[in-house]
Amino acid sequence: MNRAWFCILLLAAALPARAQLETYTLDPYHTIPHFTLEYHGFGTITGRFDKSSGKFSLDRSAGKGSLEFNIEAASINTGDGDRGKRPRSRDEHLRTVDFFNVAEFPRLSFKSTNVKFSGGAPTEIEGEMTLLGVTRPLTFKVERWTCKDHVVYKRPTCGGNATAALKRSDYGMKYGIPSVGDEVRLSTLFLAFRD
């Protein structure tokens, strides 16, 4: 009988540990990836991607997590989508083989390999970014992180800001360098609802 009670206690202790794993789906309306790079020596230019998707999981007590994040390349938006009397707008040019080549590579993707935590919150997300068919290591720094019930949607929600930096030439995107910058800074507001 003592052995049976011991097994029951072990099982009971294990159940809460499994229950700590939470999964979240990124909200496409509140997850907005932006990028910034040098523009012909005049200053920096900022753009964004209007369509993204992804999921993450986390176990805050164990300090473990994972992330999969996808960006639709054709949704690029630098505020110049109207060609007017020009042959093409800047956004149209960015969709060509000179830059994102969206016909052949419609998606950018990031998949985590390791998540670092501090005080129960993620601080760095190490992983691999795939762009133009090339996969390279990339680390996002989580600059802000909050989990609570959303005041409007009344659902458990996690959100914040994350940033990363990459060289586009590492992925084969070399057009315009150095006049148009090689280093690209990525930043995103993200918001996710618990599944």
C-alpha cells in the first residue's frame, strides 16, 4: 500500500509540471515586423511587412520555450506602392529578384533553437532565419515582455518587443550595396493569444 501511495504522489507531482507548458498563436493584426537600413547616405529608411504568422510555446517555471515565425515577403510596405509615372514603385522593386524575389521565395521564416530566460521571462531567442532560400543563425533580443489578460479581448495574452540585426548580403541579397545598407535592423511588436 505504501508503494501504491508513493506512485500516486509521484504522478500527482508530475502533472502540474506538464501543465506549465503554454502555447500561443501570434495575432497577425498586432504582430508588425519592421526593418531599418541606410538609404544612399541620406539617412535611414524604414519599412514593414503587413502579413505575418506564427506560434510559440513556453514553460516559465522551467525556463524553456520555442518560436516559429513566418513573414510573407510580398507584404513588404515602405510607403511607396504607387508607381505614378515611374516604371515601378519602390515596393514593386523590392519584390523583384534584386531584393526579395517573392515569386520564388514567398516567405521569410524563423525557427528558434534556444530561448534564454531571466526571472521567468524570455530575454533572447536564438534560432535560424531563412531568407531567399538561405538559412543562417539569428538572435532576437526580447526588449519588453508582458503576460496578462488582454484588457479588450479578455484572453490570456503575451506581448512585447524584440529586435535583431543581420547582413542581407549573407543571404545573397547584394543589390545596391554599399549605397543601400547591408546591415538591416529588424524590430517587431508582437502579441499572442493563448491557445
